[in-house]
Amino acid sequence: MKKAYNILLIALGIVVLSWFLPWLYSIVFPTAASDPFVAYSPVNDRMIVSETGDDKNLAIYSLDADGNREDGSYTKEQRDSLLPQIYYTQLMAREALPDTIAGIEVGVAAFKHSQWVFSALPRDINKVMPEVYLMMESMPARIDLEDPKEVFRFRDGKVEFIDMETNAVIEGRSKRFTDIFNERGFALPMRAYSANITSRKPYDEGYLMVDANGDLYHTKMQAGRPYMMKVNKPDSVNVAHVYIMENIDNRHLGIVSDENHNLYVLERAGYRLIPLPVGKVDPEKEKISIVKNIFNWVVKVTGPEGVRWTALDSDDYHRLASYSKTYTESASQKAATYIFPYELSFTSVSDCYASPRFEYFSWHAIFLNVVLAVILFVVYRRRGRVAPCIAACSVITLIFGIFAFIPLIIVKN
Amino acid sequence: MEKALIFKEWVKTRMVFFISLALAVCVALYAVLMMKRLIELKGVDHLWLIMLLKDNSFIDIIKYVPLVIGLALGVAQMAPEMAQKRLKLTLHLPYPQGKLVGLMLLTGLVELLVIFVIQALIIGIYDASVLPSELVWRVMLTTLPWYFAGFTAYLFVTSICLEGTWARRVILALLGIAVLMIFFLQPALEAYNGMMLIILITTLLLTILSFGSIARFKEGRQD
């Protein structure tokens, strides 16, 4: 029992220190990375970057077609004129807003009506979702949208609607929705879904749902009756994640990603699924944000390694320009790779789960591990430990480094 | 002999057991009353909306209660053994030591289990009357790591109390604080679902600490 006690104490010490020491290190030596603001100018057809440098001064410059910085820089006023779709209020104040830009008639109303922002975080999908789903009425009798009064769930291959007030199953609605799900060929279990449940929006489009086969469906409740459409798509597209959009311009129904990490936009008219030429995107690991205006989209994809921007044409989504930036390790992060052989964490910024994750394995730490193992070897010999114990503890220190060295030195018996 | 030993543990802990039970029941009833109040003021659909859209379980108030109860029961059961030097006497009873320590721990763990089950039943039964089973399970699974934190706190406290040296007590206390922090790192609902097996195994292994402390005590490692 005593042996088990000592092993447990050392094991707990290693686990706790593997988590605690890197965390303490990150607190003592904080690192912060800020991304520049990147937009695409319809005036000079260049990406315009606004970046705060190490000297805390704002630098505004343009990029060439290959994403390289061009000579010269701009003032804020020049940037206003280059990006009228963003700084139109400034231009209006200076009476410098042109009537047409790139052959398109513009004005404050046109800018406002055509702009929206989309954002999707890995945390939004990497979490345990409730298995009941709120359903709004898309065609309310009083025109204004109301908070939902019903939820639905999948049970025994059927759709079951429950009245929230009574917590009782609504038989008629359940049957009607079950029938349409069967007619459209929806295969359970549902793989992914997206809905924007709020009455503070211009209209309701219900749910985008992905079935077990990776097929995409649009479902909503209109005047209490089900509406369901299957989106036509190539067989090669196996949908993984969906994000519904209910923007004021009414053109797009959602953003879709497939299992091969391609990104698509789903247009409302004809349920057209159109690929976006932004490279591979993994919504489970990368943050996606889209800033759309009358001229273009700027799609920003932020991952652990770096960030990249792609400007797309607003009409046909062809690529206009792209730019990427790789995050570099700070001196303290580099130093950490020589101290810690790995890092243990129980939470992550990209999900809402608690689970042990061993990350950032580093071979650089082997040098410190060897030194610590030798010190431990000498100390244990002086303490008169038996040879197998010395050998085992030295090997453990060689593997777990400082995380094992500290408990093995402190726990003397 | 077993009955006498269990009775001895019961005598030591009954006061704290009933206070803890009252605390657990009161906090659970308070959480239920808060939900009832919300339903009366804004309707039951408002409760559902907040649960589904804001990821609110309405039982955050009970979060640290099992932890406090685990600490209190551990101290009430084991501190008198050390403070009044009764442990030596206990260890000289004509009964196998392993079984003796096991029986002491089992008594405390069962008392905790009773308190936690009663509290969980109050919340679960009320939730089941106003919510669908999916949401009831969601709430109950969210509370599960908090209850395991209670067992873990109890097991660390017993090992600290039974330990004879202050240096080792400090090490055990620091380890205990760090391990208990893990149970409260992620506030999202059902965040610990994937870790429950690890938590269960770790909790079972932590019983070894008390046996180890007793073994060290018998070897004469005392300050």
C-alpha cells in the first residue's frame, strides 16, 4: 500500500505540475498578438492594411497582387477615400463621398443595405449541444417575430414537438413534421444544425440542418406548417458544418463547410451552393469572419499558426486578392520549449470541453531533462536508494523533465 | 465489530452530517424557488429560452456546496482522531487495519452520497416537472463533476488529517487544491462529460492516500 501511495503522490505531482507550471509561465511572461485590419479598396483594387507596429504607431499601406507591401504609406484621410464602403460617414462629413465608385451608384443607404458581418468561432460548435431545438414561427400572424413557444426533438426516428407551456407533446405538428422529414429523406441522427433564435431580426429562416449522410436541408415553420427543402449539391460535397444567415440584403441563406474543409455560400435564390475560393478552412479549429459590403467580401480565417485574408467579388465570388500572416514565437515561448517537454491543459480557447490535452511536445527540453536526471541520480545515490528505484526515477525524470524532478526531489520516502 | 466502528464514525460525524444535509437541501430548495419565481413572473417558456439560448442551468448556486460539505465532513471525521490522539487507540483495535481504514472512509463516503443524492433528487424532480428529459439530464450531468469534487475534497482532507508530518500535509493540501481546481475550470454545461471516467478512476485511486497516511503514521512519521 505504501508503494501505491508513493506512486500515486508522484503521479499526481507530475500531472498537477504539467498543468500548473506552463500556466504560471504564461502568466509571468504573457504574449499577445494583434492582427492588422485588412480591407479591399474598390478605388485602387488593392488590399489596404492598417497595422499598429511595435512602436505603437499606425501604419497604413497597400499590398500588391502577391500580397507584398507596396512602397509608401497612406494617411487616415487617404484611407477614408480608398475604402469608402467602410468610412463613408467620414467622407460624408467631409462632403467627399463620390456618387459612383467602380461603376456602381453609391450612397449611405446603399452602403448600409448591402453590408453585413459574419463570424464563426470554433467554440460555437465544439461543445455539448442540448438535444431539443427551439422552433420559431416564420410567418407570425402579427408580422413581428415572436419568441418561440415550442421545441422539437428527435425520438425513435420521429420529430416530436413539445409545447413549452405544458411540457406536453403536440401530436398534430409532430406528425406533420415527421411526414415531411421522411418525404425529403432526412437521415437521422442530425450531424449539424444552425438557427438564429431571436425575435430581434428582420425575418426568420428557421434551420439549416445536415443529416447523417452529409446532405443539407432548410427547414422552418410557416403558419404552424412545416417547410422543408433539400439543397441540391454534388455528391462529392459531404457537408460538415452550417451557419444560417438572416441578413438585411436577403441574398444569402448561409455559410457551409464540407468534410474536405472547403467553404461555400448558400444563396437563397434556387438554393445555389457556391464554393468560395478561400483555401482550406477547418471551422472546428479556425475562426472565420466575413465582412461584406457592396463591392466585395473580405474573408478572414484565423488559426493557431496564423491568419489569412481573402477578398472576393460581391457578385460572383471570384478571388480579388489575398494576404496571410504567420504568427511567430516570442522569445519567452521559445525559452519555454527548452524548459517544458510538453504542456498539459484541461481547457482550450477553441472548445467548451474539459479534458486533459497534452500539447506542445518539445525535443529541446531533452537537454534540461538529462541534466535534471543526472542531478536526481546523484541525490538518490546519496540518499541511499536501491538501484531499481534510482534507475526508474531517473528514467521518469528523463521523460517528464522538470514536472517529475520536483515531486521526486520533494517526496523523500 | 463493524457495527461498533460504523457507530463510532456516525457519532463523530452526525452533527456535521445533519448540518450539511440541511445546507444541501436549503440551497437546492433556493435554486428551485428561483426557478419557480422566474416561471411565475415571466412564464415557463422564458425559463426554457434562457436554458437553451444562454446555456444557463439555474443551479450555479449549488456549485461549491458539495466541495464545502466534503471538506467539513472530512475534518469532522478525522480531525478528532489526530487532535485527541485517538488514532493510536483505534489502530490497536482487534480488527485488520486495512478494513478499519476502509470502513472509516466508506462511512464518510456513504454519508456524502446520501446528502448529494437527496440534493440532486430535489433538483431533478422539480426540473422533470417543467422541463423535457433532455434538459433534465443536461442539468444533472452538469452537476456531476461538482459532486465528485465533494468526494475528492473529502478524500484529500482525510489523508491530510491522518498524515503525521506537517511537510507532507502541506504537499497533500497543495495537490488537493490543484486537483479540486480542475473540477471548476470549464463553466460550460456538460463540459466534463468526456472526462467522467477519468474523474471516477481518480476519485477511487485517491482513497489510497488515506491508507498511505495511516501506514506512515504507524511507521512513526510524526512531528
